[in-house]
Amino acid sequence: MIGELTGKLERLQVTGVVEDREKELDPQGEYASSSRADLLAKIQELESNMVAAAAFSFNNAVAQLRILNPGLNEEGLDEEKEVRDGAIVTPPDDDV
């Protein structure tokens, strides 16, 4: 009986913490009734939008460089690469 009540009390305390955190992250309650699948779909949509925005920004920067530097050598230019020690390289797997 005591163990059962203790377990119930612990669950209620954890639930209160989760609810407080949810209210902090979603003060308008926009996602309160969303299922896990709905939330995962929203995360995937946001990730996709971020990738599209990054690709657009890269292409925009390249277009500006072409205008500012006619005849620019674009060989090796790649949005998935980075500059390290003065060279364009593929980032290590742990940086991805």
C-alpha cells in the first residue's frame, strides 16, 4: 500500500515537471494535443526547410561572387564542404 502510494506520488511529481517544461516550450499550447507522429512530422518539415534555406543561401552567395569576380574558378565549390587550413575539404564524419 505504501509502495503503491509512493509510486503514484513519484509519477505525479514527474508529470508536473514535464507539464511545466511543456508550458515553457509551448506557452500558447499549439502542440499540446499533437501526437508523437505529428510532432515528428513537424520536426522533419523544419529540418527540410532548414536544408532548403542553407542551399538557397549558398547558391545566392555563389551568384554574388560570380558577379563580383567574373571568371571566378568554381572548381571544387561544394555546399557540403568547408574550408580548413586554407583548403576546401569534406568535413570529418563527426562534424556532420
